[in-house]
Amino acid sequence: MRITTSMMFDSGTRNILDLQGSLYKLQDQLSTGRRILTPADDPVAAAQALVVSQRASVNTQFIDNQASASSQLSELEDRYSAMVDLLQSVKARVVDAGNAAYSDSNRRAISAEIRERYDELLGLANATDAQGQHVFSGFRGDTRPFSVSGSPGGRTISYAGDEGKRQMQVETDRVMDLSDSGADVFMRIPQGNGIFEFSPGAANTGTGTIGAYSMITGFNGSTYDISFTSSTSYSLVVTTNGVPAPATGPFAYVPGQDIVLGSGSQQFKVVIGGAPNAGDAFTAAPSTNKDVFSTLDQMISALESPVAVNDVTKAQFRNQMTEISNNLDQVMDRFLTRQTSIGARRIELEALSNVGADLNLQYQTDMSRLQDLDFTEAISSMANRKMVLEAAQLSFKQVSQMSLFNYL
């Protein structure tokens, strides 16, 4: 085979350039610490690294969302804690107001405190979070949810928010509620025991008072009207689906004794104390909803009305306090249920954050395995290629200087 001078130069130059390119690539790998500089270096590993990188990015976003959600839930939980403390204070004042030794002036002093508690609760209901969004206005975060009209003792409350709950995605298949609708928290509170309510007639003239009432086996949703025919007996009318049944009775009345109503699996009991007059009535009916602000306003009105007039007004006041106390129990149950739910969500977020941190570590390990350079191998390879390059350069120098003219 005939080897020309140009062939020797071309081949030598090409080999040296290839060796230099290989050496420079190693240098780039050592300077970046990465084995894969372009997808062409290892197409399979590069594709896998891209997938891992995308998953790590999504996981990092979820961790950020979880931190943000935890912060917002912490703020919401603080609001509920404040409202629970407020209600406990009001409940204590309900008990105080029932003290038989208290005068009308003593009760008016309690009313002044309840007025302050009303305003405090209204402020908490209209509270904003760190972003300036109203906590209890649903999706309408920029709208003040609650407004009041009227004067204390006869005020009405209006809700301007909606039924929505602001949410955030904290995991691939988990969207978490971060707020509550004010309509659900403050406006739709069931009265009585949450299933049914037992109340005296507004026109009662005796001293009959409502006592404890509860389910035995159940409640069928009918309305039970107890009408006293005398101070020692009563009749009963049961209305189901708007249709009253014929009156039954008379039944003997014993003050403070359980009155069992319903039958079979739908039995419940009520208690009436005191001395009702003929014509006095008491009703057990399915619970209806009432807002907590109306309950507090009802309490203010009752405390500011003269009580120490006669035994009838005293009995009416006790009935009002019993009703208010039962309603406040339902409010407290609503607040505590929401607070417990928030605590459960925060625990879930903590668990998700721990899992996310572990995943981040795993993704970093996978990326390192796919992309990172083995420095020991790279340094050894660089030394070897440098030696080969130097040998190639030296041999090219010697070959390039060969000429027949040196021997003539």
C-alpha cells in the first residue's frame, strides 16, 4: 500500500484531534462533576435522568405546597382556639346568670360582657389571613363575610361569602381544604341537642321549665305537642309529615320525671319541671338551624329583661337560659369538630412532608447514580489519555520530520 505524505499528515492530525477532544471532554466532566454532559454521552441514562428530574421538581413543589398549607391551617386553628375559649367564657356566664341570688342588675352586668363577646366573635368571623384573605368567606376571600344590622338584643346577621372551601394540592392524589365556609361554621347550627329541640310555649302562664332531654333509641322526625289540661295532667298530639294525629291522654304529670315519647326504635325522653298551668304547652320538634350570633343576641336580650318580677318570669328566664345553653353546646361541638379536623390535616401534612423529604433524598441518589462522575476513574483515564496524546504528538513530530532529502 502506498502511503503518501499527505495521508500521514491527515491521519496524524485526525488522531491527535480525536485524542485532544477526548481529553477536553474528560476535563469538562471533571470540572462539572458530571458524567453526562449531553444526551449523546449516554442516551438511556440521560432519558432516565430527565424523568427523575421532573419527578423531583414535582415533589419539591408538593413540599412547598405542604408548607404553605400547614401555615394556613395553623392560622385557621388559632382562630378556632380563640373561638372555643370565647364560648367557654360565655357558657360560664350562662351558668352564672342562672344563679337564683342574682338581681336584674347583676344580670345586666353579665349582659355587658356578652356584648363584648359578641363583637369579639364577629371580629374572629371576619378575620383575614397573612395574604389578606378573609378566612371564613369561602372562595370570596376579598369579601368581608359578616355584617350586622340592628341594635344589641335585636340584631340580624348577614353572610356575604359563599359555600366554597379554598383548597391546595399537597400530593398527587390529595387536595386539601384550607378554609371553611362561614355559613357552615356560624350560620347553620342545629338547635337543641342537634337532633331535636324541646321548648316551652311562648304563651305559657305557669312555672313549668324544660329539663334534660335526649334520645333513648331514636327520633322519627315528628313533632310532639304536650298540652297541659291541668296542673297534673297533659295530652299529646303527634304530627307526622304535617298531619296531626288525634290527641291521646290525659297522662299524669309528675314534676321532674322522664316523659317517654315515641315507640320502639324511635323513643326519646324529655323532662318538665315546675308547675305548668292548664293551657301551657311544650313541643319536641326536629332541630332547626340558627346562627351563633342570634343565640348570643338572644342571651343579651334575656339578661337585660326584668326577671325578678314573679315566678312566671323567673321560669321563662330559666327556659331561655336552658335553650341558650343547649344551643351553645351545639356551637361548641361545631367548633371543636372543625378544630379536630384541622389537627388531623396538619398531622397528615407532617407525614406527607416526611415522605417528600425521603423522596427528595432518593431522587438525589438516583440523579447522582445516573449523572455524577466517578472521579477516580476519570482522573486515571485522563492520565492515560494524556500519555497517549503525548505519545501521539511525539510520534507525529518524528514521522513528520522524515524526508529522503536527509540522506542525499
